[in-house]
Amino acid sequence: MEILEIILPRSRVMRIVTWNVRRATAKSPVWTMLLEIAPDIALLQEVGEFPQEVTSKFDVRLEQAIGKTGRVQKFGTAVLVRGKITEELRLISEHDWVNHELDLFSGNLVGCKVIPEDQSPKNVISVYSPAWPVDKSRLSNVDVSSVKLNDSPDVWVTEILWSGLKGAMPLSGDQWIVGGDFNSSETFDYLWKGGPHGNREILDRMDVLGLKECLRAYNGELIPTFKNASNGEIIHQLDHLFISEGLSSSLERCIVGDASRIFGESLSDHLPVIGDFAY
């Protein structure tokens, strides 16, 4: 696996990172590593609290995620940019029931219009898709067939995101960056009993929208990003960084952070996905 070079000539490279930081507090060593990675745009999940040394370097938007019961979690989903966050970005679906879910999960799907330093505007979405499906009680007597995955009996936040992107992307000519913890890996389709379960399907849907998954595009294969707590296996890619066609031609590389350090020092159970783009 390619080793991350921390220092890059900032005059020609825009760096984007997405990372589930596992409920990091202001005192967590996660933030030291994030500053070493030196992203221009960071899409973060499970953020407990930022330290001042981070908020002094980035414009920040942090929204609290919701739990399975609908209550607000003690952690949130964030967008950070070296530059300016100019406004909130709301996704929109052709289905009213999806728009209701988008409102409910607004703290899990945090969208902003941003202008990184010396860059053109970008539309960014930081994604924290829970490991549990949308509550079926809210979907009773609702036709979800055009949104639900073919191989899954449930509707997940990944499909809510997809439907919202499908509605919003044609309305904007801006470049799109969508990244985060999708809690979805192709490996689940063949390792879990009764598969497939639709994990490859949601990735294919994003591709049809014109969103390229950078880690696979650069490496030519699935790259694991998650360490299983129960058995220590590192085989699933739960974290994804998608970019629209306007950015895909400038992708120089996409890698993950140093697993020996991140897992060895228990910084997180997820690896950061790091993409470099020439400009």
C-alpha cells in the first residue's frame, strides 16, 4: 500500500480527506494527525468536539447526528474547509417521503457550498450513514420501490442520500464532493449469509449519477478502511470518497492513512481516505 506523504506543494494540489474519527474529543490525538494530513477540505464523522488548533485553521460546520430512536447523538457530522463555507446545501428528492427523511437525517448528511483557498466553489456532503435502516414505521403505506435497493428488504440512509443527490445535482453546475462513512462495503454482499444485500448496488447507483469512487478508481480494487472490533479483521471498505466528473480528471491519487499508527494507537476504527487533486 502506498505510504502517505504528509507534505505536498499546496500551490498545485487540493487535498480532500474523509474520516470517521470515532467520537473524538477536543483532547484526542486524532486532531494532530488531521493537521499533519493537512487537508483543504475535510468531511468528518462521529466528531465529539474540535480543539481550538483545528477551528483556528478551518471554517467549520458541525451538526449533531441522530440515533436509531430519533434522539440527538453526542457526536456529529462535520465539514471543514481552508477557505469559506458560504451557505448550507440542501438535497432534494422527487419523493416527499424522502425529503422528510432528508430533514430528519440533516445532521447525518451535512451539505455545504464551500470555496477553498484559491479554488472554485464546490458542493460538499459529509455522510454518516448509520448501521441501521430507516424506521419501517415511518414508511408504512409508502411506495419505496423506486428508492429501495433491489437486494435489500430495508431502506437505508445511503438510498435517501442517493435520491436527494439525484434530485439536486442537475440543478447545479458546480463540482460535487460526497464522502464519509457509508457503512456499506461490497464485502458484505458475499461474506454475509443470504447475500447479495445491495452494497455493490448503491455504489453502482452513485456511478450512474456521475460520481466516481476515488479509492477504487485510483487503486483498481477495494481498499479496506475499517477494523472490526470483534475479531480485528481489516477487510471492509465502509468509507468512500465520491467526486463529480468535473474533478475526476484531476485526481492524482487516493490512498488511506497509516493503518499501523491509526489502529495501533487506537485513534479510530476507521482509516482516513485521502484524495489529492491537481489544479
